[in-house]
Amino acid sequence: MELLGIDIGGSGIKGAIVDTETGELLTERHRIPTPQPAFPIAVANVVQQIVEHFDWQGPVGCCFPTVVKRGKCLSKSNMHQDWVGVQIDELFSETCGVPFYVANDADLAGVAEMTLGAGKGQQGKVMMITVGTGLGTGLFYNGVLIPNLELGHVRHTDGNPIEHFAADSARKRDGLKTKQWAVRFDEFLHHVVRVFSPDYFILGGGQSKKYDKFKDILTVDVPIGVARFLNNAGIVGAAMYAKERSENS
């Protein structure tokens, strides 16, 4: 089944048409910068541009970088405070004129990887980590998703969310080389291991493409796999989510 998947991030909004059986992107990915500030109507208008770019008429899957329950935004994360309380699926559906199915970004990236990618067949506790503007985390136990685990927002010693210290945006902001940044990311991984004792990590997001450049810096005693879909895992998982929800609605 072919469906449009859209991944909304703190710095970019990107989409593609996906073969939900294989995870293959059937089109070139189309990306538009996230509006700054990321007000709901401004983001909705960009989402509409992506839908129109693909001349898409059917259901759309969308992953969103906040806590999302039943399509509703419950935290601002790296978006704008005005998002809190917004029924995202309804806003996008009304703006674009097609059905939307919305969930947390790292959760849906994890769905793609657990079903078709690096996590396929993995049992126990598997943690998907997406490294981009923030640090997204998706937790699976024996293949079952435990949703909305926002570990990037755990407080660091400086009082800020730890993603302000260890996400890729922190690398860019502080002018760090990849290996310098990786020391920070390794600290984050050690916190996760101490609290959750995962059996396997899957690394996604923009930094997953550079894994070979910093893997020797990481010292956690937990196997790490790179997302098969790299930074497209959210798009693939969003399309898969729309397929599941539209068929069961």
C-alpha cells in the first residue's frame, strides 16, 4: 500500500510517498524548513504545501516531536508553546482536506525499524534514539511500543533538558567536531543504560549517517544498530501508522 508520510521536526518538515510493505520511498523526499517560530497555523500551512506537492488525496501519516496522545499535543518540546492542547490530527485534516493520523516522532521511527529495519526480530528492551534538533526516544519491550518516552527532556546537570547538551543542535550551536559531540552523546547513553537497562539501541535521525565517524567514542556496554532507514525512519513509520489506523477506523 502506498501512503504519504510526513515527519515534522524542529528544523525541517519532510515527506515522501512510501511503500508501507517494504519501507521504500517511492518518491524523492520533499523538505521545507520548519517555520520559526513554529506556531500551529504556520506549521499546518507547510504541511499543506507538502500534501499539495505530492498532489495527495488519501490518508496521511505524520510524526510529531512532542508527547502526542490520541492525536493531541501535550507538550511543546522544540515547537511553540501554543501547540500544547492542540488536536494535531484535526488541525492538519481541516487545513489539508484529507485524513491525518499523528503520533510521536521517535515512536513512529521505532515502529519502522522494529517492523522492517534494524530492530526486526529483536526481543527484550529496545530503545530507538533519534538525534536531530532534539533527542527522541522510543521504547519497545518484546516488540511492543511503550509510547511517549521523552528522555531528551530529562534534566541535565546544568538544569536544562539533556538534549540541549547532547542533541545535534547542540553540536552545531557550540561548534563541536563530531567526536567532541559524541562524548556528550555517550554521557546521555550512560544515563539511559543506568535507568532503563536496554538490551539494544537503534540510532536514527540525522547523525545516524555519521555513525562510523563517532562509534569508537561510545563506551556503553549495549549493542548499537544504525537505523536501516536512517533519517527517513520517521517518514516510513508515519506512513505505516496511517495504514494501520485507516484500516482499523
